[in-house]
Amino acid sequence: MSDKKPAAPAAAKAVTPDMLTVPRKEAPSDLINLVGLTRDAMRTALIEAGTPEKQAKMRTGQIWQWIYQKGVRSFDDMTNLAKPFRAMLSEKFEVRVPEVITRQVSEDGTRKYLVRIAGGHEVEIVYIPETDRGTLCISSQVGCTLTCTFCHTGTQKLVRNLSAGEIIGQVMVARDDLDEWPEPGRNPNDEAKRKLSNIVLMGMGEPLYNFENVRDAMKIAMDPEGISLSRRRITLSTSGVVPEMARTAEEIGCLLAISFHATTDEVRDVLVPINKRWPLEKLVEALRSYPKASNSERITFEYVMLKGVNDTDEDAHRLVELIKGIPAKVNLIPFNEWPGSPYERSSNNRIRAFSEIIYQAGYASPVRKPRGEDIMAACGQLKSETERARKSRKQIEAELKG
């Protein structure tokens, strides 16, 4: 197999007949958005709006089920609530999710949504259908502060954190598009029949730099009277914010993926600059305690394959030594190229050789099949439309060095 650099996917390959553009809606109102509120926060808001305290818990449960179990957005459709109560809700509250601006469908069935949130900012969501599951990749920030040099998203500046409502709202938007809300008489908690069965926090941003909002959103996703996904169907991917990892185990309890990508501090300092703050020794120490704290099955080590950078046999052997004793699997990610990228994808032969060393050491080492490359929806390619400008390679490299 040749090591010749593969050509970047041409923009023209995007499946334009399956691209939907939605006109911008009116500016958001001053009403309180119930989406993203915790149960306690919703109960408090209802009491402050005049709901008798003795009824507030029951009303919260009813509204919760309408929003998260049935996907209802209009208070008029919440038929087990009295009409005067529905009128009050309409005057003071709303059920708002992010606006879908564009929807693209890849040749492999991957869907990418560009959505607009408060302030006119935009983020991207990706849905990946597979034979046994449907995975939604959601974002936690507008932009990113980590500047990982192989990641397209990392070439833009952090704008702000997403609210809990904007995070769980991405799940609701995808369920709308997939027609996923259960019909009357169907068990809403039957995960086996779901099109959207898994959530990964691997989109734009570092989830652990927005911990509280991510936690609250995932609590909503796991709530048995709502979307009702088990914690083992939610994976949070972090670049290594060590102090927040124990909190993740205790307060969320989801599966953990770590953007590892290098086996020496020298290389990881360049690829994942957060390593300068929490180097490999501290990171691996924190990872060793995570499975015990969260009862997690395995930690997933994400490892992007970069030609001549981190893909040698020596790297593979060092990786095995680093993760020794940790319940783990290693996802090898062929580098998804983007315009101006300073890196190249490792050859298929090199990736297979690397994978075999990991496998022979007793760890699962699947090679992730790139999905949605034709619509720039693959891992590391996400970038909001407001920030996506044509830049030369020199401009990109200058930003990375800066």
C-alpha cells in the first residue's frame, strides 16, 4: 500500500439534493425556556410562576414527560393539564430547542445538522447510523479552547459554553428529524428499537470545561421518565481535564473516552496542548481510578493516526505500556483531512501494523471507519459555518503556532 497522501474529499461531493436549509425564525422571546432545567429548577420556576407548592412536583413530572418522553413543544397539546394552567404556562414559559439551519446527508447515511442557538451562534451535530445502533455526536461549546493541531474545530476560537438546554436540545432536534418520538402505545424506553440509541460528547468543545451544563443535560438524557438512555449508552470524550474526571464518574457515571493521540509528552504537547498542564503521567493516573469510581466497563483511548508523527511500532509498544492494567480499548482513527491541514493520514498498512501490536497485547483495537467525510462530518472536521472561512495552509499553520 502506497504512503502517498490521499486527496482531501472535494466539497462538491456533498449530497446537495439531501441538504435542507431552514429560514431563520423570529428572535427568541423573554419567556423562560423549560428545556435544560433540572427537575428541581423546573419545580422552583413553576412555584415562582404561581403553581401551588403542593402541586409543583406532580406538575413538573407531567410537563417533563410531555417534553422529553413525547417530544411535545406546545403547552396546548399537554392534554392532562387543566386549561387555565396551560394558559399560564404559555404566558411565562416556552419549550425551545436549537434552530436547524442546514441538514446534510452523506453518501453513507451520516447526517450533519448546523443549528443556531441564542446569540446567533452556530454548532454542528452529527448522526451516524449503524446496523446495531445510531450514534449522535453532540457539541458542548461554540468553538474550542484546546487548539489541538490535528483538529479542524480546534482552529477556531472558543466563543462560549452551551447551556444545558442547548446541549440536550441537540438530542431533541435529532429525534425530531429521525421521527424518533414514540407513538401512543409504544414503549418509550425500548432502546433496542431506537434509531438514536447512543450519545457521544465528541463534537465541538471540551465537555469538562463546561461540566455543570453537560452534567445537567446528560441527567436529562438518562432520566427514566424522559429520553431514558442508560449511562452505558453515553460516552464523554475529554482531552484530559484531570481535575474534572473524578466528578464525571461520581456525578454523571457515563463511559469515558480520552483523546490520547500520543505516547510521549513531547509529541502530545504539540498535538494536544492541554498536555502541558496535565502531562501523561498525571492523566494516566487519573484514568486508572476512573473505571473503579464509575463502574465503567472500559475506557476508550482515541488515537488519531498521523503519518510520521505518532504511528510507529515504538509508539504502539509505548501505548501498550501506558495503558497496562486499565480496562481499555483503543480506537484507531485514520486522520480525517481538512483544507489547510498540516498533517497526513497514515497508510492503511501502517494502521494495520499498529493495530496488530495493540491487539496482540490483549486490547481491542478497532480501526474507525471514516463516516461523513463528503460533508465534512467526520471526527475532527466539525467547524461552525460562522467560523468556516477559506484559509491557506500558511494561515492555518500560523494560527497553530500562535
